[in-house]
Amino acid sequence: MRNFEKPTRSVAVSAKAMAATSHPYATLTAINILQAGGNAIDAAIAACAVQCVVEPGSTGIGGDCFVLYAPKGGDEVIAYNGSGRTPKALTVDWFEERGMTEVPRQSPSAVTIPGAIDAWTRLHADHGRLSLSEVFAPAIRYAEDGYAITPRVHRDWQKEEQLLAADKAAAEIFLPGGRAPRIGEMHRQPKLAATLRKIAAEGRDGFYKGAVAEDMVAHLNAHGGLHTLEDFAAAKGEYVSPVTTTFRGRTIHECPPNGQGIIALLILNILACFDTKLAPASPDRLHLEIEATRLAYAARDAWIADPAKAEVPVDELLSERFAKELADQIDLTRALTELPDFEMPLHRDTVYISVVDEDRNAVSFINSIFDSFGTGLVAPESGVILHNRGQSFSLKRGHPNMIAPEKRPLHTIIPGMVTRDGRTEMSFGVMGGYYQAMGHAHLISKVFDYDMDMQDAIDLPRLMPIGGKDPRVEVEHTLPPETVAELTRRGFEIVAAEDPIGGAQVIRIDWENGTLTGASESRKDGIALGY
């Protein structure tokens, strides 16, 4: 039960349908689409298209997309992997010849072929109800007529002024007057509106073939990229089988690798080995979550890759034995010092959308350009921001996630779904790049281990470990000083997070009462709404 004396918000409650996103325009769009006769797939795509306009630092049509979909609120969950592949000509040799040890951010080599539009159009064709023109209409309207800048959007935009200024097309669109738009100012993207209208009319071919594809390829090639029109024309996502684990009597569903959803399940399996009597925000509980994450992320960085190009030990990662082996390494009196090496987790920008409609179709939908404004490269005629997802590749020869032609990288974006007794109970997701797997486990554990109010669980102070043997842990300033002191005493080096950690949206179905409850991230601008 919420403490009404605390300055937070109530969960949203409704009977017919609900949407939760990180931007008010997107949530309102989803509700309007539902009330106009659309279903949850229509509403999620429409909301995401709007966010690609009004929250351009967080997402875009030049990014990737993963989706979990539970038709009629059942427990047969459908998963779609909309992550893009590298150009056919890009090899690890190309980087070695140039003396590179990592994929640069503001570089065409960081741009895999965007998978979002393929995912949207395929899911819409297979499961949508309204026309694509109707679904895209709100986003086109905002792009043409303009949208008001919200506080979190402004904050993230302003931090990337230098990045955007380095690309002429990006600066012309996103730095009007030479700076990021301020809170309350209006911004327009007429070129993106034209591109969205073209996709609405022509479907995926409006993006992957013709003028829009030619514009993206030309801009990438002008910066030294190896992309071809054939690479774009061949882009294709796929339906995949979710990976699952059982936690506190419920089945937790995630998209399989190349995403890191399986690592969220591994963290939950580790947490399941411990007593739930630990207070939810106590030093012991936070210590446990930090160490479970460090161990699970070490496994992630060792093994998660594109399963079409490398062997990924899914069964081993999900086994009780493996979780128990990792759990046995945790000592609640002191921080671990012996862990496999893994690279530093970084915060990235993403949008997550949850929608449940009147028929109880549930959609867990996530779309990303990775870093804020991706590479900072923008196709000049189409207005498409090009993501930097290729930075997730390893350039170490022999590593499962080593960059290679037509390969998908380790992916951070992960939608989640919970089922129980043959029905969908919750559609949820957490934004924040590498934090997401920890964030999934943190949210699910707080709700099901401690029966916390969903909004209260989202609003809790967050922390995350920086890297394997590195004892540093990023924490938000809201973590109590006495908790910081105790974690420090145990050997963790606490550092202040530069940005709010992550974001979340969640909708829970109450089948007994026939109602929906939703919560939305207080660190973002968005809301949950229902009717």
C-alpha cells in the first residue's frame, strides 16, 4: 500500500485497457488508438512511433526493437527479435587493419542495419487491426506540426549538443539556433514526417528500399561505412521462442539471446537461492543483488552472442545447478574480489512500452538507438537517426560476440512478461542499457518477494555494479547514507551515478476483479493511463 505522505504517485487503475510509456504524448497516443478500435499491437507501435519523434535521444526508427506478445492474455507468449545485422563486408580484419580495439561510437562501423521498422511492420501485418496509416498518423502529426519539449527530454538532449554538432545533418535538425531546444519550446521534424508517411504507404519497403535506404547508405558511405543497399534490402527479424524461468510460482518470459534477457533470469535464479526475510532495501539485500548481478554479468559477457553465429549455452545458463554455484560464491559480509573479467556496464537510451487492451492482449515492447542520439549521425534527407548498437560487439578474436559479417551483437534491450496458471499476469520492462537485466530482476523480486506496490518498487533508489573485479558501485543520491556507509564497510566503493539509473513501465492484470494496474517511471516524463 502506498504511503500517501511521500511525494510520489499512485498506480494507475482501470477496467478496460491501459498503456504505460516514458512520455505523456506516447501514452496518450496509445490510449487514443485503443479507443479508436485498435488493439495492443497497434497502440504499442503508434506509441513508439511517437516517441521516435518526441523523444529522439532515446529512440528512433533507425534503431532496433524486441517484443513479447501474449494474445488474449494467455501463457503462450510470442517473441520477436528485431535486432539488425552488420553489413556483409564488415569484418574484424577491417578494425585490426586500422589499429582499433573497440568499435567507435560516432562511426558508421557502429551502425548495424536497423531492425525496428521490420519488426513493426511484421508484427502489425500479423497481429494489428488498424491500417498502418492510422497507426502512424499521430507520429506524423507531431513531426510535422511540432511537439513541446519535456524536462527529461531536454536534459538528455542538452548533454549531446557536442555530439550532434559534429554531424551537419544532425545539427540542422536537432540544434535549431545552435543549441538543444529548451523545456516548453516547440520542435519539428518535417523530414522524418515524410519518411514515416512513406513507410505508412509502402510498408517495410518504404524504409529498406528506395529513397530512404539510399539516403541512409549514402550518408554512412560518406563517413567510411561499408553498408550497401543490398544489406538494407536483406534486413529481416524473426519470431523466436522465449526463454523462461520459474520464480515464486510464476513463469518469467524473456527474449532469447542475442538479447541479455536470459541474464535477468539467471539473476532471479540466484536470488531464489536466498531467504526472502531480508528487508527489501537493507544492506544485506542490496549486497546480494549487487553480487548476483556481478556474477551473472560475467557469464553474460563470456557467452551471450548471436546464436546464429556462435554457440550460446542457454540450458546451462538457466540451470539450477549453475545458479547455485554462483550463489554459493556470495558472502554477505564482504564484497567478492575474484570474478571473471567483464567490460564496464554503460547506461544507454531506450524506450519501453507496455500495453494491455480490452481483449487482454498484452504487449511488452522495447525500442532503442543505444546511446543518446545513437551515433549522432543523421541521414540528411530522411531525418533518420542512426544507432550505435555495433558498439556492443567484441573485437577480440575467438570471442562469441566478436564482430563478423551479417551478425547481430549482444543486445541490452529486453522486454519482459509474467504468466501464472495459464494467464498473463504482468507485462513489464526496464530501460537503461546494461542495467536492464539487473533492473528486471530487481523489479520482479520487489513485487513478488515483498508484495510491494509496483510504483513504490519502481521508485526505490537504484544502484548497479560498474564491472567484474572492480568493486565500484554506482548509486543514486537517494540511497540512505547509512546504507552507503555499510556497503562501503563491506568493501564496495560507492560512486555517485552521473544520471538517474534506468526506467521502468509495468501493467499487471487482475483477473479476479477484471481490472488493470499500471506504473510508470518517475525518473522519466511519462505516465500510465487507462480507461
